[in-house]
Amino acid sequence: MKRLSGWDAVLLYSEAPNVHMHTIKVAVIELDEERRGFTIDAFREVIRSRLGKLEPFCYQLVDVPLKFHHPMWRQNCEVDLDYHIRPWRVASPGGRRELDEAIGQIASTPLDRGHPLWEMYFVEGLTNHRIAVVGKIHHALADGVASANLLARGMDLQPGGDEVSYAADPAPSKRELMTSAFTDHLRHIARIPATVRYTAQGLGRVRRSSRKLSPELTMPFTPPPTFMNHKLTPERRFATATLAFADVRQTAKLLGATINDMVLAMSTGALRTLLLRYDGQTEPLLASVPVSYDFSPERISGNRFTGMMVALPADSDDPLERVRLCHENAVLAKEGHQLMGQELIARWAAYWPPTGTEALFRWLSNRDGQNKVLNLNISNVPGPRERGRVGGALVTEIYSVGPLTAGSGLNITVWSYVDQLNISVLSDGSTVKDPHEVTEAMIADFVEIRRAAGLSESLTEVPEALAPA
């Protein structure tokens, strides 16, 4: 047994009927002639043989009586792979759009907390002898970095082990849960002086800093109301697009920007297009950008990240100006974030009471109108640098997206995979008519940036990827 950290628990408490807190991971797999008989049963055997390396898949959530403390993970519980690994067939003709629509449907239902908090869907019916594996993993179980490491273990990027047999841990008694909770509370009380000292040190660094932060970054609770900020519907819609990583890297290098700056700039340009389309006006936006502070390749569970607020210059009509401002705003946000201390929120989250925190997030999920914290979440996660295999079959693409948060109907997540930069967009049922509006606008803005920079407007084809939607 081990207890969820405060940050893990907050991600659990923030779930509501219309706010699902699972992340989505997608691997598109090409079956060569020798492997076209690869079935869901064969895939279950691949996962079964790797369960010893995929420990979080065997974690069962256990609530503490009376919500006296954060829940615990019962490790090494029984795992029914017939339940967790499910069949799905996409509609004809089985292209990118049909796969995206299937993923939206898969993302629209929450995970059942009576089972380990993950599901996989074995998706058939894709063109060119391809299948897809769509994973739903609760954010309380793993963040982006941990999920990437878990994905690498599930594929043949790391040596696979023989099937590991183990005895399931017995379910804890109420007495054991309450005793453990009481002892853990005493430990947390003992840590309060260190947490207060950590907070005071951060405030001191901010006071001593000569760098003046912009109003958008010093007042993160004033984002403008937009078409994407409203009470969410339970429905989820999904869209993807692929760029050649070399094109993005070339553009970034010429403009003195990072890959993350380019992701923010493309997103900003796309959001400007959508603001004009849906709201009839543009304004600077506020994005929460996750920042990890534990990149250990061995970490496959837990959340070791926090979010920094980055102002997006969606009011600027100059693509190169948007790149420059995104770079400057990201630098400022990172400096302010580091001044306060990367673990500040995570440390205080340990003291958030379960009942009160759940009630707060239920209230937030039912509010309509302006989100008082952010406009949307934008993530850029470095994915595997080597091509993976599942059961010997080549993984041609990987996509990932985080959850929607209360009052924010759009999430843009970008994962790199070998020579690809793969864009994923998640929306609810009422934010946009079609989430491919977002991916198309991002590609169009990237072309506009390259044109303004004097680069070729013709983008490098990525033959391994599914054809554009």
C-alpha cells in the first residue's frame, strides 16, 4: 500500500460528471504481412507478459473511511485484462478522421474507480493494415513524463521481461487504513515548518528579483472570457495532425526560438483565428503550461509537475511578432515560476482536505461563463526518440492529450515522436463545431510563420503518418 501524494489526490478530487480527469495516449501500429493476424488476444498476452514492468496498471484505489486522508493505492491487485483491454472498430474508410472520432467517443466516459484506473482499446478497421491502441490513464496515476516512460515499457523500447507472477496484496482493513492515515497526518504536521520555510524563501526571491513581470503573469486570475470558457458538456471530441519535426526545428532555429515557443506560437495563431470566428474579436489569452520537475526515466507513476501561466499574444496580427512574444512571455513565466519554487503547489496540496476539495471542484465544474484561472491548457511533451514496437509490429505514430479542466473547453497537447511533431486537440461538445478547426488553424499558422520568415511554405511529408483529416 502507498498513499497518493497531495497533488495526485487533487487530480482525483477535481473529477466531476462533466470533467473527466483521464489522459489519452494513442499508438498507431503498422502490421506487416507476417503480423496481420495480430489480434486483441495476442495484444492482451503482450501486456500480460509486461505487467511486471507496468506496475501502475496493478494499482487499485482505496478510499480512507470518512475521507480522513487522501486515498491509497493497493499495489499488486488482480487485473482482468478482458475488462481493461477492449475491442473497437472504426467506421469506414478508416482514416485519421474516423480514428479521431473513435477516440473522442472513448474519451467521453470516465474511468470506473472500482477497477485499476486505466483502459486500453484495440482499434481495428484502419487503412493500410494498421491498428491503433488507445489508452485511457487517470491523471492521478501518472503525469506526462511518467506516462511516456510507461508507454516505453509497454512497447519494445526497453527489454521485455518474462511474465511475472505475484500474489495480490490483501485488501486493507478499516482499522489499518485509519491507523495509517493518523500516522501520516502526524508526519505532514511535522513537515509544515519546512513547507512554510520553502514558501517564504520563494516569496523572498520574488521580492529581491529585479525582473519585472508583466501584469498578465502577476495577476493570473484575470483571463478574458472567450468561446472556450463555459460549463463543459460530458462529450469529448478529438482531432490530430502531424508535422515533420525537422520543419519545426528549422523554423525555430532561424527565429531564435525553442520547440516549445513554436508550439505556443502555432497555438496562439490558431486561437486568434478561432477567436475571430467565434467571438468576433481578439484578446491576449492565458494558458497553463505544465512544467515537470522530475524527468527520471525510471519514474512510471505519480505527478511531479506544476503549471506556469503564459500570456498568449492572440491580439497580434503579425506571425513573427507572436513567435517573439511567446518566447519572451514563456521566459518570464518560467523565471517567475522558478522564483516561487517549482514544488510550491505540490507541497501545499498535501494539506488540502478531501471533502472540501471535492466540493470546491464540483462547484467549479457547474459554473458557467468566464474561467477565473486560465483560458486553456497547452502542453509540449518530448516523446520517445526511437521507434517502438508492440508484439514486433512497428509503432508509426504516437499522440497524447491531457484532460479538460473546469470551465476550459480546449486542451492542446503536442508530443514529439522520432521525426514527428504530433498535435492532439481535445474539446467538449460545445466549444467548437469540429476540433479539426483547431489542428487545421495550427498548421495554417505554422505555414504563415514560415512564409514570414522567408522559408518554404511546402511542408515536408511524413509518409509514416496517417493522411491528413
